[in-house]
Amino acid sequence: MRDNDAMTRVVIIGGGPGGYESALVAAQLGAEVTVVDRDGLGGSAVLTDCVPSKTLVATADLMTMTADSGELGVRIAGQCPGPSLVSVDLPTVNERVKRLAHAQSTDIEARLEKEGVRVLRARGRLEGPAVVVAESADGEVERLDADAVLVATGARPRIVEGAEPDGERILSWDQVYDLTELPQRLIVVGSGVTGAEFASAYNALGSEVVLVSSRDRVLPGEDADAARVLEDVFQRRGMTVLNRSRGAGVRRTPGGVVVELTDGSSVEGSHCLMAVGSIPNTESMGLAEAGVRLSDAGYIEVDRVSRTGARGVYAAGDVTGVLMLASVAAMQGRIAMWHFLGDAVTPLDLKTVSSNVFTDPEIATVGWTESDVAAGRIAASVVKLPLATNARAKMQGLHDGFVKLLCRPGTGIVVGGVVVAPKASELIFPIAIAVDQRLTVDQVAHTFTVYPSLTGSIAEAARKLHLRS
């Protein structure tokens, strides 16, 4: 038995949002914390996924604003007549993307060091539930005894046989930032969140884009009305969307690529981006041997306080497959440490998680959905207001998008919402507060909004859901 005065030892495998956020909580609560990280603090979220892609999207948003500025009376030299003089220098964009990603990683490392967290550059694996073996790149091995272990090793792009990325013409989403020229004709295989975001971004940057979707619409997991708006925008901006099409393979040609489809047809392009999902980083980690249960797809099974099937072993982030968002990973990690170290904790509630698709326009959601209502999983009243009727939207020349609110009949408690608009990721926050705090539509409606503002549509939607007493 350990001495009662001995410090609690926490070892975290993986330095992404689930890892570094849990480390900060554990250090704050007085634990001795070691983070074993192989690829760089911040993980894929900071180094190859969220931060880089949204930095790229920031440039794409500026290009879209420029292209649409004519309605507001802005004239750019070369536009009338002829092509715009505004263009993208992709090497400069990608250099900025990588610089900002590494700066964010450095900031995270500095924060951990300031809080007294030890960081080991090594690959971690379990040797039973209470020992982590850390092996550095040069083969040096250190065994770490732990009272609690948190696994936050993330996930990586899924590779399809016959469409293996080569980093030049056939790309995974973590390879696009090494491109030295803008793809002339980019074929994006996969119309989920990642595929839609990159298709939207490169279309705005000036590439001709073909989006290959295996379903009958883009973003099959999102609100159907929102997906229809986005697909209409894509097609209006010149993107080719191939619905009910599935990629069977990709091959190089002297000048580019050919994407073979399962129906026997093919699509030619200069580059191909494969965006067909992720697989968890759980191989060769000793997880099953330590008593950690894995799903058939290799994800770590956890409960709502991030516990695995092994005593003292927790998991957070994409490696759990719960909801693959950096915000969820971070909260899973915090919850794990709050739970293990005896602090107040509220189990994870996915119906309070807001998420965003960083296309143009953005799609933000929180809580229950209209498809949940249609399927009978919840009874709710729904109202949708088009953004085009909003005064601020008219001033800004915004035509696409809407605000949708869902509330419980009888009580009027807000249970969900969707925003399709520029910066929907910011506009969803008041709806997320309403869902989390169980506010009623009348409480939302009675809260002052600025006039004119896009948030005014949220209050107006709430007024339309007013229930007479």
C-alpha cells in the first residue's frame, strides 16, 4: 500500500486536447503528472487537423468575401471586365498554416511546463493497468508507475486499398499543407465534415472541385435542411457534386489522377483528397491485455466519466469514437481527472455539445435534431427562419442560411438548434447556453439583442415558439 502522503501519480498517453487538458486539471488538483507524447503537443487537432484546416479556411473565407463584394458596391481592379486580380499564393498560405500550428503546440508545451507537468517524447503503451512503458525514438525505455492512466492517442486518416496517399497527387487531409501549387482540379472523395470543409475551402481558393459523395446528399450526418443549403451553394459556386457515387480506387496519370467509381465510371483531376473517415490509434498498446475493452472498429469503450473496462484506466478523445471533436476530447479528459481525483464532476452529456462544420456558410448545431423528432425520439416544436429576412444579413449581402430552434411542447424548454450562416460557430453559443441551462423560449425571447444583428433571428425564432399560458 502506498504512503498516504505520497503524491498521486497520473500518466497520460497522448498530448492532444484530451491529453493536455486532462494534464492541466490533474496538476491543478495536486497530482504528479507525466504526459507521454510522440508526435507533438496538441496532437492532430493542433498540428494536422483543426488548427491547420481552420487557418486554411480563414484564407478561403476572405476569398469568398472578396468574390461576393460586388453586391456591396466594392470594385476590385480587374473585375470589370475580366478576372479578379485577387489570387492565392498557396505556399505562403501553407507556410502560415504550419507556422501557426507549431506556435500553438509550443504554447501548450509552455503551459504544461509552467504547471509542473513532465513531458516525455516517447511512444507509450500499457504494461498492465498501472504501468506505462515509454519508449523514445532512439530506443530508450522508461517504466512509469501510475495510480491512473489516461489514453488519448487520437485517430488517423483511414487509408483505402487502391487509393493509398503518396503525398503528391493522392492526399490524406494531413498532407495537403505540403502542396506547392493550388490544385487545378481537386477531386474530394468523401462528403462528410472533413470532405465538405476541404471542398468548400479549395473551391474558394480557386480550384475546380469535384466532390464524390456515396450518399444522396452531402453531410449525411447533419441537419437535412442545412445540407441542402450547402449543396445548393456548392453547385452555384461551380462545384461538381456527384451524389450516390463511391470511389473504388485512385491511380496516378502523367498529369494528375483518375478516380475510379464503383459504377464503372471515372473522374479525372490534378489531385485527389481522400476524406473517408478515421481509425483509432490503439494498435500495439497492450490495451486488451490490461483489461481495456475495444469495439470491433478498435475504439476504446468508455462510460460517461471516461472510464474504460480496466480499473484506473481512462480514455478521452478520438480514440474513444464518442464524438470526434476537440472540445469533446478536452471535456472527456477533464471529466476523467475530476472523477479520479475526487473533484465535483458531471458526466458527459452529448446533447449539450455544440459542433460546427467550417464550410461557407458554416453549419452549427447543438442538442436534439429535427430527425430525432421525426423518428419519435423526442417530442418537440420546431421553427425555422431564413437568414435572408434578417436586416443585418441584408446589409451584409447574405442570402443563404437560417436559424432553427427546437423546444419541448408544454414547457417551452429549448432542446436544440441549428444555425447556417457565416460564423455560425459563434452564433450557436447563445442557443448552446439555452440548451445546457434548460432555458425556455420565452426566456430567450425576452433577452435583448442588438439591432441589427444576426442574433436577432435567434430571439425572433424563440418568439415564434411562444406558448400562451
